Amino acid sequence: MDNKNILISGAGIAGTTLAFWLKKFGFNPTIIENSPALREGGHAIDFMGAGYAVAEKMKIISALKAVDINFSKLVFVDSNDKEIGSMNYQKIKNFLNGRAFTLFRSDLAKVIYQNIDKAVEIIFGDTITKIDQNEQEISVSFKNGTTRNFDLLVGADGLHSNVRKLVFGNELQFEKYYGYYTSSFTIDNFSIGNNAFSMYNVPYKQVAVFSKSGNSTTTFFIFASPEKLSYQHHDIERQKQILKSEFENCGWKCPELLSKIDSTTDFYFDYVSQIKMDNWYKGRVVLVGDAGYCPSLLSGKGSTLAMVGAYILAGELKQANGDYKTAFERYEILFKPFMEKKQKSAQSFAKSFVPKSNFGIWLRNKLFKLMSSSVFSKLFINQFKDSELKLKEY
């Protein structure tokens, strides 16, 4: 097998899934991650469809089931915390024959990480500063001052991919902003006391909370912004200020939730965008997950499709015996049309993602209630089945 030594930038869901499969298929993957440890926090995700099928192949279903938050329903509340609408989520799961979980993103990443072969080298707290490639290999310089050679390099480092910037160019040429910002963080010693997601809306803004075990609560904020806001990507304090200014006068539990923001250890804030590229590879460098084709949270599929893309990329490298030119081309042919369809579907959802009026909030609540009925549930979950994508056995 050719080109066995492969560097993966990013220890998120795409990177760890790729490392799992590359090692299983006989390659020698190395992961480098800028953070000092696995990232904590992140909002809850629906885990179903093709991603569930990949997890079955990885034999991690039982581990995922153990961290499934298994919430009962989605409840819409008014400023007095009175229920004004709901959706029975257990019925949705039943229509999928139980092949669905609701997971916190960090829990999914942790399960995958724990199932990687222990022989895989994983470097935390470092990042790539320079990439040089030729016909024979890739030379990669790291922030710690060292330089190492690899056969291939995979950018699995998310929406703001460092590898994509170094090899393909500035993010702005690939990124499409969809008019929303999102934030999430965990609060300790705070509980809403039930097994439901509680969601509160005012026009252009939405916040949801869910109490986890151990008396902690995760929050999920979204607000509309026609234009991008001015702040540095790593300026956490400025991001917290923005979130406070958007929600502190919105009522409900917002003041109390925001009062805990400075004590949280997993604060996340970013804009909602997609990444669209003509090609996902250049020479010996290839992108996987959000780095190459971020569908955004509008799709509800980012994490699961990152796993699917990683599986296909690793499988095509195996099938081509390490011939990266053939494998990268096949990876695109098999997966790119599917991802473009998912991105387009998410785009159509963008305008209605957060209701812009009180009437829109009322209408959304009524529609979600209908989702609990069998007819509407089946229509709703069809987009999550990924039935048009047939995974190969590698």
C-alpha cells in the first residue's frame, strides 16, 4: 500500500472518525489538534441516517446509547415559562425504528476518540504553520518549531480550517453566511427540572435549555443578524458581550442564564455559514467534514455527515491501495453531489429557521405539534434518512 503516513489536522468528529478507519484499513494516521485536550461542550445534535450506519460499522452504537440524552419532548414556552406548544420527540424516534440518538457533540466526539486504536499518535496543543508539498511527500511545519514529512495531509479542522487557509486560500472565498449567530455553554448548579428541551422565542431570537444529569444545564442561543458582526474570532470576552446585549432584555430565563456566562468553561460562539468549494483536494492535501463542505446547523446533519465523509475517504484510499489521486477523485464523485443537495436543503430552511414575528412563532409552534402525528412525522424525518446515499463496504 502506498502513502500510508497520513497527518490529520483536527481531533473533532471528522478527524477522529477518519483516524479510526485509516488505522483499521492499514494506514498510519497521526492527529494534530490545536486545543490542549478534546473540546468540551457544544449543543445537542440529532444522530441518525447515514451517520448512524457508519457508527454501526464502527461498533460504537452501545457506547452512543449510553450517552443518549433521550429527552422526552421539545417544549415551547412563553415568558412565564408556560407551555404553548410541544413536539413528542419519542414518536419521531419510533418512526425511525429506534435508529436515532440525541447526543451532545462533545459526547459523540469522546466516544469516537475512545475507540481509536491506542497506537495512533495524537498530538494536542499544537498546530500547523506551513505546508510544502511535492510529487513525493508533504513537509509540515508545526508551531512548536519542528518539521515532519508525511505522505498525505487531511484538513479536518472545521469551519475555520487552518489547512484550508494555508493550501486553498482565504476563507471568505468559500464561506457563505446565512444571517445567524449561535452560542452554547454549560451552567453548573442550575436545573430546569424535567426531561424536555425548553425553547423560548421572541422575534429574531431563540434560546433553548436542557438539564443534564448532575444538576447542570446546557444552553443554546440563536439570533438573526443581517450583516456579520465585528469581533476577533478568538476574542471570547467580546463574544460574551455580544450575546448579553442581544438577550439580556428578552425575558424568560435569559437574565439568569447570562449571569452564569463568566463561570462556564465551554463557551462557544460563531456565525452560521456553509463552506462551498469546487474541489476538496489539492495535490496531496484533502479536506473532510466542515473544513470542506460545512452544511451548517441549518441542516441538522453536520456531525453525522462529517463521519460519513471520513468513512468514504478512508475507504476509497484503501480501495485504491493508497493511490491518493484516484481516491480523492472517487471521494468527491461519490459524496459531493449528496453534500451539495444537503447544503441546498439547508439553504431553503434558512429564512424560517428563527421566526421573525410573533405570528411566525405561533405558526412554528403549531407546525411542530403536527410533527408528532404519524403522517407529518414521516414527512419530517425523510430528510434525515439519507436513503439516497448507499454506503459501500470497504
